[in-house]
Amino acid sequence: MAERKVLNKYYPPDFDPSKIPRLRLGKNRQIKVRLVAPFAMRCNTCGQFIGKGTKFNARKETTDETFHSIPIYRFYIRCQKCAAEITYKTDPENANYVAEKGAERNFEPWREEKALNEQLDREKEEEEENPIKALENRTEQSRREMEVMDELDEIRLQNAKLEGNLGASVVKNLRKEEEEALKRQEEEDDRLAKMVFAGGKRIKRAREEDALERELAIKQSVCKTAAAVAVAGKSTNSMISRALQGVVKKKKASGSQQPSLSMLAAYGSDDDQDSSD
């Protein structure tokens, strides 16, 4: 029984390797390979997103392009949803892949920043080596700035026209609202001022009323005192008049008794004369 794993092969004595037909492969021969998507992309036909690392059965071929004798390969895959063909190539210069047809690579900010920095570095090196190139770049930059300024002026003019046509009502409404707010504020201020002044008048009137009441009270007390004094005076006068009347009566009484006394005195003098005789 022969061995299952044969390490050596038998070549007969009349074996001639030149008689073996050689397999002629085409230059653009495609090979079937199994691979994963090297970057996230979006299908241009149906809009399906294909994530990085998605597995595909692909076809691989060698292109005519090279980078420093490194061949560049092309890969063919199909969209998972619409089966549209998508192709991308290797990029030995940047150690990456480039979407070629059927799909667009998703935006990656770090990749764009890196590419921009590299481009700026290359331009800076070229300017340092070639001053004429630096002058040309500055002239181109100034021209671009002038174009940008012109475009900005046009945009400003258009915005001004739009504001003049469409924004007039808005501006008018805003001004009207501001005027109404100012008017309301003035009315509120006037009302507060009137309240303040009215309160002052009330206080003044209250003070005047208090003063009048005090004057009336004083007058009433004076009148009462005068009345009391008048009553007391009348009573005193009546008492005085009564006393005077009593004195007058006594005087009258004393005047009526004097003749009797004179008569007694006369009788007494007569008696004395008789006794002397």
C-alpha cells in the first residue's frame, strides 16, 4: 500500500521537462481572493454604507502603474445591497487605499489634515529652494484674496437688497414695538409721579385740616371760657348789685332813724335846761 503523504515523486528515465506545456497567463489576469474592506465607503448607486472590515469575495488584478517599482493592485468587489461593482486600488506612497469607481470613501478629518500638512510642507520646501516659485505663490494668493473679497462684496450687496425688500417690515415692526414700549414706560412714570404728588397733596391737606381743627378747638375753648367768664361776671355783678342794694337799703334805713335820735337829743337838752332852772 502506497504512502498517503508522498514526499518524493518518481521521474522515469525518459522524462523530458521541455516537453511539458507551459501555462501562459494573461497580463491582466484576475485572481479570486477573500478580503475585507480597507476603509468605510458608501455605494454611489444605492447609497448603502459599507463599514471598514466587511468581508468580500473579490477579484484582484495587477495594473500597469508602479511606485518605485512597487506594483499597484486593483480590487473588484460588489455592493451588498444592489450588487453594483466597486473598485479601489492600493496606494504605496501613502501606505493606504484609494477608492476608484462605484463608491466614495467616507470623510476622515485626521487623514485630510495629514494630507494638507504634507502639501504645505512640500510647498514650503519648494519656495525655499526656488524664490521665483515663492513669488508666484504669493501673487496667486493675493489674486485669490482679491477674488474672495469681490465675492464677499457681492454677497453683502445681495444681503442688503434682501434686507431692503424683505426686512423692511421686520424693521418697521421692531421700531413700532420699541416705540410702544417707550410709550408704556412713559405712561407708567407719569402715573407713578401723579401718585407721588397726589400723596403729597393728601398729606398737605391732612395737615391743613389738622391745623383748622386745632384752631376750631382753640376758638371753641376760648368761647367756652369767655362764656363761663361772662356767666361768672353776671353772677358776680348780680351779687355785687344785690350787696349794693342791701347797703343802700341799710343807708336808707339809717337815714330814716336819724330824726328820732335828734328828737331824743332835743328832748334830752330840754330836760337839762329844766333841771338847771
